[in-house]
Amino acid sequence: MAITDWPVGERPREKLLQRGASALSDAELLAIFLRTGVAGKSAVDLSRELLQHFGSLRALLSASQKEFCGALGLGQAKYCQLQAVLEMASRHTVEALSQQSVLDSAALVKRLAKSRLSGLEHEVFAAFFLDAQHQLLNFETLFRGTLDAASVHPRELVKRALALNAGAVILAHNHPSGIAAPSASDREITRVLSEALGLLDIRVLDHIIVGSAEPFSFCEHGMI
């Protein structure tokens, strides 16, 4: 049955307009993005199959271009649209953070870190650079590869902090394994970077590790 034949209150678009986007299921949200289905399948039916194929909405959103475009009903045009949507959402979060104290926005900080670092197949080390009032100056990716004291160079982080006239920093990196628990290397690099920045009176407020579930916060666990 075509979506246009459904009761008005059950159609994804009408449901969103009446009750808000949070009221929709993953399949319904994806159906609105897809707009149309394929032969014999409505957009919602196709969305359900795609979610089953990828395993979750997060896996679909973080799929590589090849994986995404190879799925039924998807292609390069949809991939480009999705990347644009994700980037707009990320920039919206950055703008929201820049207008208030990061210390009052722990959920937004985690959301931004997760949106930028989740689903990557390699480790990425980034930082939130904050002013003296702890408002966001910039979020930057600094290093890629295995995270250890040799690959994360304190001088590079210090150089960027000074260039931005930052008063504080929040560190962030991802674990491609999906497990956000900190390793011994994570704890060591946090100590090394905190000491290096501390010499310049720049505080490290937190270190966030992004995995497949809720990001891990050093600050929330009393580790910084």
C-alpha cells in the first residue's frame, strides 16, 4: 500500500508536522529523507529493509560511500544529500555551543564529538578550543592514526591553542572498536597534554572518548 493511502495521522510527514520529529521511528525519519520507495515498496518499507541491512541507523549514517551507494534505493545523489544533512547538523551544534558556556553544555559537547568522530575506521584526535569564559572558539581535528604519546604531539596542540588565544581545551578522540572505555595510553596522553598546556595556564577541562554508545567523559568519572 502506498503511503498516500495510509491514514493521514500515520504518514511520516504529517506525523512530523503534527507531533514533531522526535515522535517518528528511525524508519519513518529515513523515509522522509528518501522521499520515495522502489517498485513494490513504499519509502517506509524500503527504510525498514535498509535499517535491517546496515544493522542500525547509526551504521547507515556512517557507512562508506561504496557501502551506502551499493544498497537498494540509494546512490551518489542520496549519499551527497546525507553528507550535507550531517554537516549542517554538526555546524548547527557548533553554533549553539559558541553562544553559551561549554561547561553548561556537556550534552552538546558529547553530541558534537560523536557526530564528528563516530563510525570512523581509524582513530582521530580532536580538540574543542575555548576562550576564558569557556565559550567555543573552534573544534578541530588534529591527528589521525593510532593514539599514543608518539602520534599525538603536544607542541601541535599547544601551537593551535596559542594561535586561537584559547583559555581552555576539551580533548576528544574515537575508538573504532566501539568501546569507549579509556586505555592506559588514553590516560597517559591526557596527563602529558594537560601538563604541556598547564605550563601556559591553559586548562584541559575534559577528555571525551567516542564509541558506539554514550561517549566517555574523563571529567564525569573524576579522572581529570
